[in-house]
Amino acid sequence: MPDKPFDRILVTSALPYANGPIHVGHLAGAYLPADLYCRYQRLKGRDLVNVCGSDEMGVAILMRAIAEDTTPQEIVDRYHPQIVESFERFGMSFDYYGRTTSAVHRETSQDFFRTLAGKGVFNLRTEKQLYDPEAEIFLADRFVRGTCPVCGYEDAYGDQCERCGSSLSPAELLNPRSALTNATPELRETTHWYLPLGDFQPRLETWIETHPEWKANVLGQIRSWFTDGLKDRAITRDVPWGVPVPPDVAEAAGVEAEGKVIYVWFDAPIGYISATREWAQQQGDPDRWKTYWQDDGTKLIHFIGKDNIVFHSLMFPAMLMAHGDYVVPENVPANEFLNIAGSKLSTSRNWAIWLHEYLEDFSPDLLRYALATMLPETKDADFSWHEFQQRVNSELADVLGNFVNRTMTFAHRFFDGQVPALENPSEADQEVLAQLAQFPATISTAYEAFRIREAVFETMNLARLGNKYFNDTEPWHTRKNDPQAAANTLHVCLQLCASLAVLMAPVLPFSAETLRRMLRLDGVRSSAPGEDAGEGKIGWDEAGQPLLAAGHALGEAAILFTKIEDEQIEAQMENLGAPAPQAEQAGTKPFEPLNDQIEYGDFAKLDLRVGRVTAAEQVPKADKLLRLEVDLGFEQRQILAGVAKQMTPEDLAGRKVVVVANLKPRTLFGLESQGMLLMAEDRDGRLAPLTTDGEEGAVIR
Ligand SMILES: [Zn+2]
């Protein structure tokens, strides 16, 4: 039911683990799209609650604590406030941001567990599990590493393979080893509660069938889970950190409660409910959370990254269905992954961009905009500092900033800083106003369908329209010979600026506020939480109409965006660590598209020869270059190859390779390069020389 009528929206974003700071990968996966969506909906005047919080339970936190020889509580107390602060500075507009160590969360998850146990939903199973005899602990989830049975990756976690994304159980790993002590685990008997997901498959399938509008990447993953058949999932663990299994439930089942906690992926999504309860308490209306979770008029939306799809579109919905009192999600618009400069993000290698570090150097809106234009909505996407600079300079500064600036400057210089009246508008004036009227609906369509990139692109199109119109109507000319035409241009441009101040608020909340101040545009509904729908205020749907009256006095002009210099970008790139070795990168990149067709004559111009590499060495001070001596049979060549990052001199020395023998020589680092080696480059950027058995000097055609 794509267009189910609804009365209110409840938005959740994946709870970040409080065991490290936030990076751009997190932002691009869930938080930024969720924030744009929420700000847009608030401007629409919708009743909306946006909750999130720190996930402070789970084995990942415990592992970090063990690694640092401290307590899990100390870890979460360190990172939770840091996450809160950087989210706030970045303009994340949560109505409530909680944490799963709260008393409300413990009570909410235990109640949920108790209700499902009382309904006989769970199975209890006693079986042998991996146990680390040195650490004297059962090896749940990430405590065990080994070889992925699906893709062969040798460093897969016990609960998931990070390379192929397969969800695993520790017993499935080949060659398992303890992540704590490296010991080979032994099997010991223990009892756990299981959620029989398989029993829910028919209901889940029926439900998913009602949502053909979900994103293809999400539906694709769900269908492959269905095809494999949903399996029972253990929802308790033997680890010393987590929400304890309710003692009364354990006692009724005849299981020793001591040391048993609820699995983090059972309690984490319940964290959304806990956060809504805490929000309601803060509002002084403690029962209000029920309206958002239990009334059919709620549209529940989970923003997540693709690694969480199974939990949000299958496991949590099954839990909600089993409980019976709750609504199920209306959409789960999961994003794919964001790579950094072509390589998979890696926090351990610092191949990541950390939000708190970014905010020391740049304003939040620049990253909000740049990231929003490259969100991995349908496939993995790539972020680079150069692309960031490009988006800021050529779009924010040159398009949006320039349009606002030239309009404001002109109005102050020639119209006393007031909005001139529109009189006898030309066709062009009327056409632009007619186009303006369409913008809110056009951008809305994209936001409602979770096409955030498109929404941002359409928003920027309004500034593009403004610039084109300003250029076409040439007010700097008409000012002298047809002053009313110039006045009309400025009137229309100022209306576009005013509309932009509303429509750009989701993506650029800080700059939108600056622009509203410049225009002295009051009475605009807030895109941030904490205000009521603002009856009578200017909202999204009003933003297609002229918002400034003739004679309205404008505020002072200010520069909205300054360009980013190359040196600033270079400084950021120096902060980046190293990408993970290519071998660890998933080989899922698309093949490069074919070049345009050529004539045979174009090909025949190439003189390709077999050559033997007789010597190979690194070029001093040129870290990318290898210097090769190549025997072509009839002559010796010196060839420089820019492959030193991918291969060593040893990889090439002695090999027979294919040389482009008639390439014009060129000089690099004072050395002449007399030809070129052919290399095969795979989808992950790995290079391999083209080798042959032919004799030196042989022609290749
Ligand atoms: Zn795998």
C-alpha cells in the first residue's frame, strides 16, 4: 500500500554503537537521509517524531572494553557524549536521542521479551557452542573469527562476514579462533532462547508483498533471505554485558538466569521504542509514545544501512507481529555503502572521515550538501575530498551562493534594499514564477519516495533557474533603458531566494537560516523539532508562491558559501590513513563501460611488441614510478611505469611483456620513457602485466 493514509510519522535511524566516533559512512547510510526527510516533513506540517540513540549493549562494546582493559560502561560513557555532540553540531534534528543503558530501555526490552515468552513464541534449545577455555567465556558473535563458509574470507566475524555480507552463526565459521585469546575454541553445552523466524516467514512474505514500492536493493536482499528460508535465531547470549534475561522468565523456563543477556539485535530495535517512551516522558505526556507505536495511523520508517536490512525488515517486524500491540514498518529505505576515494571505508586503518574532525575545519552544511548529492541510495557510492570540493565550489558557491549574492547586491545597490514591485511582468517573468510554483511538489515527490539525491538536485535546480533567468533578463542593462524590467527581474529573483530559504532548509539548515535573516523572511515554520506544526506559518506548500511583499525591507547581504582552496583539501587528504589492501575489498564494482567504436585503421597505428624486462627498479623520490629496462630484440628501451603502488620491481623483472613500441617518448623526473607496458586492470583496480611467450621483438596484432 504505497499511499496508505496516515496521521503521523515515526522515524528511526539505526542506533550507532557507542564504541567509536561517527564517520561519513554512518552519515551517508542512515543519519543524513533521515534528517533531510524529517526536516522536509516538519516543513510540510506533519506530526513527526524522529528518534535515535546510542547502542551501548552488545559484544562489540564488550570487545572494545577488553581490548582497552577497561569496562564497557567506561567505553559507552566516553563515546555517547561525543556522538551526541557531533550529531548536534552537524544539525541532526532528533526529537530524542537516547541510550540503551537507560533504565527505561532495560524495562522496555525485558517487558517485550517477557510478553513474547508468555505467548510461547520462543523455542528453548540446549546445544553445544564455542567456548574459549583460556578466557572462560562462550564465544558469541564477534568474539569468534574464522573463515566465511560462503566467500572464503579468512577474517569473518561469528555473526557476519564483512566481505560478502552473509549473516553467520559462530558454529558455521571454518577454522574458528577466539578473537580474545586466539585460542582454538572447544564446544560446551548451553541453553538459549530462539526466535523461530521460519515460522514467521509466510506472514512476513505476505506483508512484504504489499510493499512493491520499497527500494529494489532492499527487496532484493529480503527475497534472497526468503529463498534461502528464514532460520531460527538465538536471541540470548552468555556474555557479561547486555540487558539481562528477565529472571522470572528464566525461572519459569527452568534455566539459570545468571550470565544470560538478551542478544543485542533483539534489544537494539526495541531501543527505538524506549527512546520514544523517554521522549514522551520529557514531553510530560508519558503515554504519548503509544500513539506513535500502537495506532494504525502511524507511518513507521526505519533509516538504516544495508548491513541492517535483515534486522529491520524481517526480524524486528516478526517481533512486532508476535507481540501484537505494535505497528509494523511502512518502509525501510536502506542505503548501500559509501566508499572513500574508491576504497572500502576502514576505521581500523583510518580510511575514514570522522565527523568531529570534519567539524573542526568546515561548516556542517557543506558536508550535508556534498554527501546528500552522493548518497549510496541504490548502489555503493564513492566519497572523495576532491568531489567534496567540487560540489562546494561549483554548486554551493557558484550556483546557489552566486545567485543569492548577485540578487541581494543588486537589490541593495539599485533598489534601496527593498523588494521592488512587479508591474506589467514580461512573459519570461511570468514563466519563471509559474515554474517556481511547481518546485515544492516536484521536490516533495522525491522526498516522499526516499530519493534524497534527487530531492537535493531538484532543490538546486531552483537556484540554477534563478541564475539563468538573471542572465537572460540582464537587469544590469535594463536598469538603464527599462527600469521596470530590471525591477521585475529583481522582484522575481528575490521571490526565488525566499522560496529557496524554505526549500533548502532540509539539506542546508544553517545556510537557510542565514538566508532567511538576509531576506528578513519571518514566519517560516521550523524544520527542527520542538515546535508545533505552526499554523498560519510559511511551510513547504506555501514556498512555491511569492513570499515577499513589494516594499519589504531586506536585511544585509552576506556571503553564504566561500570556495574551498586546494590546500584545504590536501590537508584533509593527509589525514586519511591507508585504504585496505585490494584483496580485502569486495569485488562488486561494476565493469567499466566500453569505449566508443574505432576503425581498424585506428588500431593498426599501434605498434605492439614483445619485450623482456631485463631490469626493474624504483625511481628515487617518485613513489609511483618503476624504471624498467626492456629488451625488444632489436633494441633496448627504458620505460617508466606508474605502477609502483601496485607492484614491486620483482613482479616485473624477467617477464616477457607487451610494449607499445611506437609511443612518442616523454620525460618524467628527468628520465625518458620510451614506450609503455600493457596492463590488465580489474574492477578493484588491481593491475597485472600482460605477459606472453613470444620472442623479443615479435609483433602483436
Ligand atoms: Zn563471506
